[in-house]
Amino acid sequence: MNLTLRDMTVLQTDQMTITGIPNANAERFTINIGHEEGDVALNFNVDFVGKRVVMKTLQGGSGSHEKTLECFPFDKGQVFKVVISFSSEKFTIKMPGDKITNYTNNFGADKFRFIQVLQDLKIKGFKID
């Protein structure tokens, strides 16, 4: 199941909560936050094959500033909740098991108009507070 929101401004005072269930045979799922497809400040990629979470920035479709987490707090078939907030300096991502990480906001933006959740998962909830 995929979700794409365009032209819906998310401000740095907002908090996004995504609840989902990775498919039993999931290979990966991705959360993108940015200005448009290909210009993404946060590409949050959960890789079940490599058992890793990779974050990067996409500009003009090319990735840069890659950061790989040491933990892997996701399980296939198990409900998860990811909470994302941001400032013009960084994204703060809360994951299952009370894992929290930060990623640099390489765009320095205080608002975004493109959000995407896609690939091998069922989206149970999406909320912006």
C-alpha cells in the first residue's frame, strides 16, 4: 500500500505519526519527506533483507548524506509506529522500542509539501498534529 501527499504543507511545528504493518514477506518500506519526488530531505528506508535502516537526502533523484542506524527495531508482520518531527536543522525520528535518532535537514527548510509512504507495508494510520 502506498500513500502520497502533495501540496499539503507540513510545518516544523507539526509532528507526523505513521502506523503500519510490514508485509510478512516484506523486503523494504520507505518514508519520504521533501518538496517533491526526487527532492527529498528525508528518505527513511527500512531494509528487511539487510536488517538495516538507512536515511539519506535525495536531490535531483540522487542520494547523498547517507546515515545507517546500528539498530533494527522493525519486525515483519508486527505493528509499528514512527513519529517524525523536524526543525530547519534536523529531523527527529522515534521508532519502535523507544529508539530515537536524528538526521540532518540538509535542505534547511522549515516546511515541506511532499510526503510519501510506500512499498511493502499496510498503512494503518497517518496523522499530522
